Amino acid sequence: MKLRHLFVAILLAANVITAIGVVHARHDYRQLYIQLTRLERARDELNVDFGRLQLEQATWAMSNRVDQVARERLGMRFPETAEIVVVRP
């Protein structure tokens, strides 16, 4: 009879330890899932920012924009035919 009580006590302890392990594993899973959703949200925000920056870069790099800035801010112009010198090797 004592052996039977000992066996039941061991099974009960194993059951409690397993239950604690399951609770701990679920808690870890939930924490990791929360972190994953935060990281995915940050990734999505960075992708939106990257798209905006690409659009802005394309706008600033347009040839007519570069030409406009060169003429207005830098006072640049195309040379006249008489001003062009061809250098041959």
C-alpha cells in the first residue's frame, strides 16, 4: 500500500511539474508573439519610409529638376558653339 501511495505521489508531482512547464512555455510563446508583432509593425513602417525616400530621391534626381537648379542657383548655362573646344588625344 505504501508503494502505491509513493507511486501516486510521484505521478502527481510529475503532473504538477508538467503543468508548470506548459504554463511557462505558453507565457514564453505569448511574449515572443508580442515581440514579433512589434517587429513586424516596425518593419512595415520602415518599408513605408523607404518608399517615400525612393520617391523623393527620384523627384530630386529628375533631369529637368537638376537643370532648373543648375540654372537658378548656380547660374549655369549651355555653352555657345564658339565656346566649345574639342580636345583630341
